[in-house]
Amino acid sequence: MGGAYWISAFRSLVWNRANKGLGLDFFPKTSKKGSSRLQSSLPRVTRLEAKQSKSRGIRGILSLMETKPKPPWLKIRLPSGATYRRVEVLLHQGRLHTVCQEAHCPNQGRCFSNSTATFLILGERCTRNCGFCAVGHGPQGPPDPDEPRRVAEAARSMGLEYVVVTSVTRDDLPDGGAAHFAKTIREIRAILPQAKVEVLVPDFKGSEESLAKVLEAGPHVLNHNLETVPRLYPRVRPQAHYSRSLGLLQKARALAPGVLTKSGLMLGLGEEPWEVQKVLEDLLENDCRLLTLGQYLSPSKQHLPVERYVPPEEFDSWRETGLEMGFSFVASGPLVRSSYNAAEMYRECRKRG
């Protein structure tokens, strides 16, 4: 049989196994006539894709399954407008990075057009290589000592009243980059004394000393994403540990009771509803009251595939569940990301005490 048949059969096999279908029993019994029906019901594959995938072996063939057509609720408008271009130029001139750009955030156009952004410090490459993340990885130089000042100046130029700062993970640094975080917070608060500062931090390999260094600088919100359910950590976050991430949030509340803690999950990676429910319970038990839930979107065929596109009404249901469980604020939707409506979330939480 031809190459197109084998590609279609392999894709059918993976689809069936992923959806609890017939799996291996289904594969050898497919007739040539049946394979034509299969090919017409699955996404089209070009000859070039087939050739490239065949050259990479079975892994390459299976990678053809990784791109699912996006549902209509995930379609976004292309970025444009004078404000968007102004923010781009400002960041370029300041030699600054944003997670909006590096992580291929679907809300980049919306945020830049509203003159907001999430600053990415400590370089543009991460020392870890998580299966879901678009940020580059590899060796990184020492932190740029002038970067904190440039972040603060950019925040002032953009007229920000709420500044969100995150970073790549820097396991190569003794403190994981905590001192650089602290310096950035202090620079922002010195230049914009009325602004609120939220930091989205890595796990610092569980170091309480590094966490304390960040908290002493006085952020208003400390965010650390659990990202997914414990069962999926070996595949999604192989260099992280669920208990360590949860422990960081608990330590943050103990070290700085006045600082709000926040966390988030991606849905669509293969998690079960009861597993998500358990994670929410764990967060509440560790006094985390701010929650974000969003759809996982695969950055490329080299990253983990989307197992399922979660419909908007399911996100609405999770929002209601989270609030009923005791979260102060839940941002839940297909395009929600860590800093989605972060200022509104902070204000609402403070209003409710």
C-alpha cells in the first residue's frame, strides 16, 4: 500500500487510542476502500509533510496528529493600530522582552493595543524545557544589571498602574534570579510609587531564601502557576514537582501574609475533571485565593499536542465552581492567561477583603 495509506492508518490509530477506540485492532483490518474514507475524514496532509514526517520515523508520522483545527471561539483578530506599534517600538528600544511575544500569547494584540504587557526578565532563554512552553531554552548569560531600571522606565512610558513581571527559569543562578526580581520590583516602586506590582515567579527549586528575597521587595501579588494536574507533571513539567510548587505558594503566605497569592492551570492536556477539582482544593488548602484557567494551545508540532479544546461553557462552569469553593476571583476562559485582567482581579479581591 502507498505512503498516504500508512500515514492515514497511523493517524487513525493514535486518534482511536486517544479516544478509547479500537486501537491496534482497528489498524490492520482497514481496507484500501476504508482507508480512503479515513483520509477524507481526517485533516489533510501535504506530500511535503508526509515526506518530512517519514524521514523522522514513526515519531514524525505521529506528529501529524498534533495539529488540530482550532474551534471558532479561539479565533482572534490580528494585532494592529498605533498603540500596538508604539508598545512594540518602546520594548525594542528598551531591549526588553515580554512573555506576550516569547510565549506566543494569543492576547498579545489585545494587550499591546491597550498599552499593557507582561515583562519577561532574566533573558529570553530558559534553563528548563517544559513540553508546553514556547519560550526558548539553552545556555544563558548573566543577568543584565540595567534591565530592572529599563523595565521600570518602560512601565512609566506606557502609563501603567499595574505592572506584571515574570521571568524564564534560571536554575543556573545560585538564587534562581530572586535578587534580580527584587531589584526590578524596587525600581518599579521607586519610579511608579502608586503602581501595583505582580510577579509571576519560577519555583526557585524550592528555596525559601530566594522566595523571601522577592517578597521583601514588596510585590502586591505573587503568582506561581501549577500549570497542570500532578499526574501529567512528568510529561508537561518534567523538571518541576507539584508538591514543590504548591509548597512555594504556602510559604509565600506564611512569609508575607499581606501579599496575595495566585496560581493558574491550563486545560486541554488530558486532565480529568476530578483531577482539576483536587488541584483547586489543594490551592485553597494552601490559602491561594486567585485563580486563572485557560486553554492549552500547542506552540508547534515539537510541543505537546492539544488533547482537547475545552468549550467556553465548560470554562464558565469551572469559574462558578471555583467561586463556590471559596476562591476570591476566578478568571476562566479559553484565552485566559496568567496576567489576564490582572489589575481587575487584584482590585476585586481587595474590595472583597
